[in-house]
Amino acid sequence: MIPQTTLEKLRSVVGKENVLDSPEDKIAYSYDGTPLLQQLPDAAIIPRSVDHISQILRLANEEGFAVVPRGSGSGLSGGSIPVDNSVVLLMNHWNRILEIDQKNLTVWVEPGVITANLHSTVEALGLLYPPDPGSAAICSIGGNVAENAGGLRGLKYGVTKNYVLGLEVVLPNGDVVVTGGKSMKDVAGYSLKDFLIGSEGTLGIITRVLLRLIPKPQASRTMLAYFDKMSDAAETVSDIIAAKITPAALEFLDNTTIRCVEEYAKLGLPTHVESLLLIEVDGRKAEVEEDGEKVVGLCKKHHSLDVRVAATEQEAIQLRTARKAAFSALARVRPTTILEDATVPRSEVASMLERIKSISSKYNLTFGNFGHAGDGNLHPTCLTDERDKDEIDRAMRAIEEIFLEAVRFGGTITGEHGVGLAKRKFLEQTMSEPALEMMRKIKDALDPNRVLNPGKIFKLRPRCEGPMPTNREQIKKFLEMGAYT
Amino acid sequence: MIPQTTLEKLRSVVGKENVLDSPEDKIAYSYDGTPLLQQLPDAAIIPRSVDHISQILRLANEEGFAVVPRGSGSGLSGGSIPVDNSVVLLMNHWNRILEIDQKNLTVWVEPGVITANLHSTVEALGLLYPPDPGSAAICSIGGNVAENAGGLRGLKYGVTKNYVLGLEVVLPNGDVVVTGGKSMKDVAGYSLKDFLIGSEGTLGIITRVLLRLIPKPQASRTMLAYFDKMSDAAETVSDIIAAKITPAALEFLDNTTIRCVEEYAKLGLPTHVESLLLIEVDGRKAEVEEDGEKVVGLCKKHHSLDVRVAATEQEAIQLRTARKAAFSALARVRPTTILEDATVPRSEVASMLERIKSISSKYNLTFGNFGHAGDGNLHPTCLTDERDKDEIDRAMRAIEEIFLEAVRFGGTITGEHGVGLAKRKFLEQTMSEPALEMMRKIKDALDPNRVLNPGKIFKLRPRCEGPMPTNREQIKKFLEMGAYT
């Protein structure tokens, strides 16, 4: 528990009204989008300036409490779940688009800007911010940067990291660093922004983000293709890539997911098919037409039962809904939905799906599968009930097997959700000790007192209590206490 | 000086024939592509396996010498210049392309592979490795990764970082880490590869690189446009971007550079024009035709004196030569060529060139200017003579002013060459203390004994001699020695 005297100091930094510590407030910030994880913070704090954040972090170092940053709280790996002795730092109020520079195709935003709001704002100017996480309607740019969010356009356009040109960040010691800028090329020193992107709130609090935009493609074509066999869908994906077409989206749904989506959204999807591909090509008009026709041809070549091509933007939105509704549709079926993001090299997607199927049978579980076929980023989604301890145990064992399998296929335990608390155990299982040790060293070097989101991504090694020694006297005292084994 | 006993130990690790310490050898590895910098190493070592490198680094930690990695030695910031008490680690022998995976569009290479060899190998398969540094014919992939090399295709295709999927690296303590993989999305833990890319050989020795390839564009069109006024060329660049065209190359040469190139390569360039733009658009045939015509139109709109459009690939190569020969052509004029890479946001290119012109006059120097107009990455090139101490002094002051000016324009002191030794002073001048401190902390955490390319990028803070304490006894000894002030 953070003592009241410390909370008083926090109140004097940000103002009384910006320290929320009623039981209701604590409950509201005790969980995020991740199932099964919950812990009460000691308070939630709304900082109103960069200087507030610096002061809060300095206080955390002095008084020994932890700070857990939080944007929209839509994360799926527990990155914003409070830890022992922590305050949650609410960044969702920081939601202004600060500057759109049409000459340099850049935009400065605050971290709380909702991703979909940025999309629509820049698209109105004929520009595109490509990263499009499934949760775009509710997630925030700060969270996207902290997790290096991926999404539907990863195959062609890359992920969040590819669009971050600069960051303003408050470091764990309270120092403020601006790194990067509007130059498209910049190799002056270590790329500090790349250290921070994907660091899941453990190395710095993001206070401003400079993003790169691109011209909006002239045209796009959206298609839905149905297949009786998953292997046909997988071969279609391979052939599209082999034909040197790079779709903006190349997504799949399995039968379980299709049935749930149809029940939920009534899109007229055939519920008997084994698999569905959502394919979107974009670019110049002529290119889109050429690619669109080729894609239809390849779908047919691989025994597609039907290919629906959107004739209007309205229809395209409807087809996209089949994919975008997947998570919500699956989440209605059982009380607890565990959405994972095991990722494999594209060539292994079909084999990996086979493995997931047999793991699911082995543990007698229901999995819906959907995801980004084009970049190998799958979303095996376990439909379960956290009140059923036995089923949850089986789900946990199944998920562990799925992760180990993904790594065996040359893939990773997380393609876009991050490690947080939920996947920490699997990271430690699958990553080599030297790589883990490198991460620990970086964390310890930048956050010696472990004030920033401690215990996320990897467990911190236990050590003597109190702040790290920085001078002779402290070190002497530590030696007397038996430190440095 | 590294004692003979240590050199003996190195010989027993890699074999006698792989430790080069004759005076001739030492001289051969005492310099790289950077003017004005030279220092003799104590030896050059050829490692023949990853394990050799681990053993060398462990020995370096134990015996207290430094290791300076070197690829082709074409660097322009002194990154591979030996330091006191150092051996140079020669990686240019590691030059095999290990695996081309056409299903996943990836390639594993050893670090010594020459960039142009990779280009031609994958292009023969209809694929493209986009990064194209000016030195592609001689530089190596390992050096490209260490410096995060840019090049001519940066505007449309990004830089080296955007194509590195994975790395095998020997860390300063001799541990081997493999980070990343063939999954296009991977957010499992800190992105260690992004910590290493651009770290200029100070955090790890790269032993294998996994790169992403893309389908080779169907068509391209190469154009040369001449302008009487630099401002007209600059406005053409702005208008091309505003027209939502993203050329694969958008390069400029100033009059000094044009004259030198013409004298050197006899391409029939008009030597009276103020500026020349090399513009290359690529993509689908229809797109290329459409964009090519638009570009010609925009050049004419801004009073281009002539636009040459390559009719054949042969002619395209000739037009590209105008740009690619720039450095070599300028280097013939005076004994010493200082090629810099001050970079500004694209919108500031014209103003920055104006400033360079007036700085050049102020110090009575000759500068040739060329570079990547599309991404703001300029190459002000001072033609001078290192034997003329006064002129070199003026050159140094001029270059310092140019860097400060670039930063004032929101740019950076280095867009693609790295900091190394040559720009360390300017990094320390232009970067905030908290950002520098963050870099120092990371370096100290990962390389506490400072064995790997120490003193590159930033000066290391002086501290007690000898290795960092890691246990109780050492710490006690350090306290007695008066450490930890």
C-alpha cells in the first residue's frame, strides 16, 4: 500500500481532483482488455502536463511506488494491469492531434488520440496512417506505440514501428527526452525511439508521438472468398504472394468464427464453409483492377466456392465487417474469451492451424481461429468460462502448447499484443537466457528503482529492498546488508 | 599496447594465421572511408566461427583490450577506426548468402556480403532488396546494419532498418543472441534487433542477418531534369510529393557536382545549369507511365530546361551514373573530400542549401552538394586538402555550422553515415543531456568493461581503471580504491 503521506504529495503535484482513489475508481482501473487478470491500484492519477509526469516519476523513485501507464486499457496482454504498490497513470485524456504537416507528411499527436480518429482525420486530407489494429475504434496511439501494434495492413504497410518518426518520452527518472524528428533518415546515436517502441510502458511514458503519413491509395478492391478446405485457402494465400501481389489485407476466418460472425452480424455468410478469406488490394486504379482480377482467378483455381467482390465502398465496409466483427462475435459465445496472437512465418500458416486444431481437440476446448494470413499472425481464440477451473486449466495448457508450437515453426508467442503479464511465462520459456538477460540489463540500467510498470514482459530478479545505490555511502550500506552476492 | 601474452592467447583461439600484426597489416586496417582519421590497431583478427568471436570478446573482458569490428571499411564516420589498445575484427570474410526463402521472401546472409551482390542475386529471382547506399558496390550488409544505412531508395522504400527481420549477434560479454525471425510481426519482449541496428558496432558483433525482400517492381522510369535555379528544382520536388507521387529515387546535384561529374564521366551533362534532378518512378507499368508523365509535366511547370527520359535500361543506367558518380567525381578535384550527410525535413531542403552556400562563402571553401532531395538527406561535400591546416580548420568550422543549422531546421547531424568518431562532438553538442545519458547507461549496462568499439558515437565517461565490479570482493576493492564518487 502506498502511504497516505505519499498520496498527499501526489495530490500536491497534480491537484486533488486528479488523484482518484475511491473504491469505484480503483475497480475501474483494476483490469484491461485481458481476461483473467485483475489487481487494484492504490490510486489512478491524471497528469495534466509533462512536468506532472516528471514529478510523479521522481516521487516514485524517492518514495518507492510503481507507476503503470494506461491509455484506452484495451490491451490484450495485461500491460496496464496494476502491480503491487502502484498508481495507474491515465493518459487517455491526452487526446489532441497537435499538428498535421502536409509538406512533410507527418503528424504530431498526443498519446491518448484514438487510432480510428487519427485515421479519419488524415484520410479527409487524402492521407493515410496505415497501422490498423483490430481495436482501432477504441485503442490509442500511445498504446499502439507501447505495444508496437500491428493490425490488418501489416503485410503491405508494416506495423506501428514503421510509422513512428519521433517521440517525446518521460524516462523512469523523470527526465524528458525528445527523440527522432521530421527527417526521414536519422542515425544520430542509438535510435532511442526504437528502444521505446514496444517496450510496453516499462522504459518511458510517451507524451507526444510524431507519425509518418503516406498518400492515400487511389483505389481499393475488397473481396471475400469461401473455401471448403482450409488447405485451399492457405494455397490461395501462397499463390497470391507468389504472383507478386501484396494485398493491403489478407485475412482469414475459420468455420467456428464464420458461424459466430454470421449469428452476430447477419451478413449472409455461408456457415457451412471451412474458411473464408478477406482480401483487399489497393493502389492505382489500373493496378487494383489487374490485381483484383488475378486474385479472383487464384481463388477460383483453388476451388473457392464463391468470391464476392464489393461493388461499392458501402459493400466493402460490409465485407470487412465479416473480419472486423470476429472478436466481438466470438466473445458472445462463452463468458470468457482468450484471444491470442501466436505468429508464424507465412509459409507455416496452414500447418500451424492444423496443430491448433489437434491441440484444441486434445484438451476438449472450443477455439475460433482468424487473423492475418498474409503475415502469419494468427488469432487462436479460446471460448471458455473462467468460473470453470478445470476448463481454464486445460485452456492454459492448450495455449502454452500453441505458443511452443509457434516458436517451433520459427514464429513467436506474440505478433502484436505484447507480452505484458499474460505471456511473461511463455517469453521466459521460449527466449534464450542471454536475450532475457540483455532485456533485464537494459531495464535495470534505465529504471534502477523499478518504478515503471515493473514485472511486465519479464520477471525482475529479486534483490535487496530500496533504491539502487548511487553513491559511496549507499554502497557501503548495501554491502553491510549483504547485497551483491 | 596489447601485451604479446594476450596476442598469443588470441592466436590460440583463431589460429596463428588469423592474427595479423605485421606493420603492413596494421597500416591497412588503420583507416576507413573517413578522411582525417587514422590510428594503428595492435592487430587485426580474422575470426572463423561465431565461437571464435565469443572467445575473443571474453578474452577482451578478461585482459582489458578493445575490439573494433570492421566490414568493408567503407564507412564515412570513422566507425571502424581502431582505438587505443584495440584489435580490429575483420568480418569481410563472412560473405556467404546462406538461404533465400522465396515463400517467405526472406534471405539469411553473413555480414560480409557486399550489398550490390545481394542486389543482383535476389533481382535475378524477381525480388528486390531495396536499401541502396551510394557505396553499394563496396559496402557490406553488416556495416549497413551497424550504421542503419540509407541510400537512394529511402523516400519510397525506407532504410536498412525496415528490412532487418532478425540478427545473430555476439554480445560484448561473448554471449550469442538470435533475435527476430521470419515472422513479419513479432513483439515478444524488447526489440533487441532494433537496439542493435545503427549501434555502430558498440553493442554487438553481427554474425548473421535475416533480411526481408519484396517483389521487384514491374517497371521503372528514370529521368534527368535540369534547372537554372535551385529553387525551381526544390519546388519541383515539393510538387511531386504534393501530387502524391512517391518516386523510388529523387536525387539532386548542384552545379559544382554536375561539372565534376561531367569532367569525370563524360555523360553529356550541361555544365552551366544550377541543378539537376534524377527522378525514378517504379511500380506497375501503367502507374509508371502515368507518374512518369506527371513528373515530366511538373519539371516543365517549374522551368526545367530539359528533361531526359531513359528509353532503355541501358540509358537509365547512364542517367543514374550522373548521380552515382557524384562522390567519386568530387573526390578527384582536391586531395581531401569530406562528405557529410546533414539531413533536414524535406520542406527545408531549399533553405538548407541556401545556408550551406552562404556558410561555404563565409569560410572561403568549395562545397559540392548533392543527395537525396526526396527525404531531405543532403551530402554537402567539402573539397579540401588535409595538408593545408588553415583550410582544414575552416572546413571544420563550416561543417560544424552546417550541422547546427540542420538541427535548427528540425533535422539531424547524420542521416545515414552514423556518428562514429567523426561526428561525436556534434552529437554531444546537439543532443540533450538526458538522451546522451540514456545512451551511456545502455552502453554501460551491456558492455560494462567497454570492450566493444569504445568511444564511438559518444565519449565514455572516465572512471576507475579495470573491469566493472560484479561481486562483493571486487566492489570492496573498488571502494578502497576510491571509486563511486
